[in-house]
Amino acid sequence: MRKIMKKRLFHLPRIAALLLLACSVILFGNAECKSEEAASKTHNTLSDGTVISTVSDSASTENAAEESRTAVILGRPEEEDTRQEAPAPVYHDSVYNALKRQGLSKEHIELWCDEHPVSTLNKLETLEPAMQKKVANAASYIRKVNPKISAKTAWREAMALVYYSVKYGIPSDLVISVAKAESRFNPGAQSKSGALGVMQVMWKVHNAMLRNRGIAATREHMFDPERGVEAGVLILSRYVKVYGTLQKALNRYYGGIAQSYLKKVSNNMAHLQKHTANTGY
């Protein structure tokens, strides 16, 4: 018995050591399994090789979602606007002086241009300084001759008189003088014989040509201060080309030989030149 007990006592430490070793192996194995299970939960690989993040990526996913929500709430920062506003129109000093004498400013011209987008007045700033001076002079002259003409109408007529005189090759002083002789710059003028507008155009004679040229589609267009001017300047330029001399062209424009009409136009030109000298334009 003593020998048996001695042997048992001798083997007990070894058995205890083996049991401790076995427990360690079991515990370590469980830890590895949990680690692998955790890994399998964080990344699942599909058959095509696509990796889907699940558990471990939840933090980054939440952060991304939070950033997305913040971006939606705060909005994206506005991109810097690199577009430049169109520069304000710059006119010749004569235009500013003429406006000032009439109690006006360049804002009035800008307003009229907005009201009439196809008006020749929109081209004022593109004219050479000498032509701008003619427009300023004509506008002040129109209002001096006929104070009943509104400032807007006067400037629209003045621009049209200068612009179309250049376009159709007729001296602007002559065109302005004819307009004064015909209607005293009144765009609503109408004679008993049917002459209409600033230049007293005979609509029943010239309507086909004016329609074909796109100047006026209806009789009422002759009362527009700019359409009426263009129609008259075009007709006068055609007469000059056909008859060869200014005197014959004016006779045709008037509708007969009339020395008094020629004298009136001539006097108007002299009056305009005197006005130009006095205003300094």
C-alpha cells in the first residue's frame, strides 16, 4: 500500500500539470475561434470576390453618414462666382452734358433702353465720339424746337436720325432739318393727305417697300419715332440716288417743286448749325 501511495503521490504533480496544459489549450482555441468569428463578421466575401464590410466598418460607416447629414444640413459652400458684371455704358462728355442740361442722367438712357430693347438708343455707346456729339446735339435741338416732345422720344429720335443718316448715306444735318420742316419732330403728326410720323411718310405710296424692308408692317408703325425716321431717311436716300441732286430729291420728297420748302430746309440747317455752335457739341 505504501508503495502504491508513493507512486500516486509521485504522479499527482504530473497529472496536475497535464490538466493545466489541457485547459490552456482549450481556452486558447476558443479565443482563436472567437477571433476568426469576429473576422468573418467584419468582412464577408461574395463569390465574385466583392468584400462587404459589416461589423468592424460600422464606425466608419456611421462617421460617413454623419458627415453626409452634416453636408445636407449645412449645404455645400458656394462656389466663388467668377463671372463679371457687364461694365456700365460709357458715353462721350457731350452726352452727359446734354443730359445734365435737361435734368437727366445716364440712368434715364439705360431705363429707356430697357423699355425699348430694339431701339437704336442701345447702340449709342458704340458710336464714335463725333457721332455721339451729334446725337446729344440733336436731342437738345429737338426739345428746343418742340418742348412738347418728351425727353425719351427726343433722345430716341435723335439717335435714329443720326444712326440712319449714316446707314443710308445722308448728312445728319439734312435729315434733322427735313424732320423739323415736316413735323417739328412730332412722331404723331398726320396730314390731311395721309403723310405720317416724324418724316411725314406717305404710307399708301411706300407701304409695300417698307414692308419688304422690314421697317414697318402696319400703318401705325409710322407713328413710332424710330421706325418713322428710318422710313423717311431711306426714302430720301433713294431719291438722291435716283435724281442725282439734293434739290431734285427734296422736290420729290415734298411731292412737287416748291422753293419755299427748299428754303425752309436750308434755314433749318443754318439754325441747327447755330445751335451746335452755342451748345459747344
